[in-house]
Amino acid sequence: MRYAALRIFFVSLFLSGLAVLSASGQEIERPNIELPAQRSSESVPDEERLTVNDDNEKDQLKRFEIGGHFTNLQFGTFDPEWTREWHDIAPLPPGLPYHPAYKNPKDPGVGVRFSYNINRYIAVEAEANWLFQKEFINHFPLINQSPFSGGNKFQMLFGPKFGKRWKRIGVFGKVRPGFIHFNAFPVTTWIQQVPPGQPFLSLTSLRDAKFFNIDMGGVFEYYPTKRTLFRVDVGDTFVRYNRQEPKEFNPTFTRHNLQMNLGFGFRF
């Protein structure tokens, strides 16, 4: 029995060794790693497609614009002798109450404009205008009508334009401060000393003068092609006329003036 048990033990040990050798001789199977299939354009979500389209549109935005235009500036009264502030200094005679002048100069002119588009909603602009006008509107003015036009004028404006731009049109607001120069601005140099409310004489001279102005209004643009545009501006040009020498006869005052532009430009 002892020898039979030993034989059985050695036989089973031999068979186990054969099983181990046969298992080690087999090739190790490599894991089958499948790469994710590339998505077709049809399988791309709509949100991702919209993002790509927006990026393409932004890349197509023309950053620079340059153009020219016709302009017309409807001035309010700026002759110091025909302002309410001046009549606080020298009251009108009885029977001649103050009324704003009803015939004011309409100054036509031409201008150029340069714009840089920061994005589709905001741009910064610089504009120069030359306004042409004779020095006198009327050598024999009516009551409450100033004879002076201010002569030729040069205007500069700088500032932002902000709004919405579509494929064919754009609608914007604008706030552009700057200055305006008159080459024949009327300045009162002498007033006859008389009792208040009595008729008086005065002298006026024409001088070069520069004042702060700011243009606030709206802009409409039409884009017939990718590189051209038509533009219409309508705004209120606010001018602050500061005191001129002699300051006792020339008070500071402000006026609002209608200004309109019609122009054409290029985008690149």
C-alpha cells in the first residue's frame, strides 16, 4: 500500500508538470484595443457647428474702414449779442423782448472718416469735417437775427461707435467729443454805457476761435458688398462757447446743433 501510494503521488506530480509546460508554450493573447471612429459632419452636434460658424464670421470681420461724406451742420445762435446770456449783461430796450434768432446758418461741407472695428459691436472713429460759409448771413439783419455766420469752420471728432452689425446692415449709436474751429467768430469788443433798458451801441470783431464740441446720435450703415458701405449719420452736435476777451461782454454759453452726414466708404 505504501509503494502504491508513492506511485500515485509521482504520477500525479508528473502530469501536473506536463500541464504547466504546455500552458507556458502557448502565445499570450494581446488585448484588442479599438480606436474610436472619426465622427462624420452629420454626427457633430448643432451647438459645435454654430460655434465654428461664429468663429468663421468673426474671422471675416473687416477691421478697418475709410470713407468720405457730405455733411450739413445747422447752427443755433452763437453771436454773443443774440444770446439770452448776453442780454443779462445788456438788457434790451422795453418793447423788444428776447426771441431766439429764427434764421441760423446752415453750413454745408465735406469730411473724411476712419474707423477701427474692435469687434462686431464696438468701433472707434476719427472724423474731420470742413464747413464752408461766408462771414455774413445778411448785412442788414432783421430784429433778433444775427448777421454773422462764423465763417469757414474745421471740425474734429474722436470716439466710440457701438451697436449691432448684420450681414447687410448695421445700426449704431455714437458719442464723439472733439473741437470745432471758427475763422470768423463774432466777439463783442465795446458796449455804450447807458442806463439799463435803453438803446445802446456796440462794436463786434471777427476772430479765430476754437471750442469744445461733442457729437451724439445714430448711424445707419448698408453693406452692398463685402468691402463697401453706405452710411447715414444724424446727431446733435453740442458746442460750448467759452468766454472770449473782453470777458465782461462775452459770456460762456452752450448750443445744440443738428448735424447730418451722407457718405460712402471702403472696408478692408
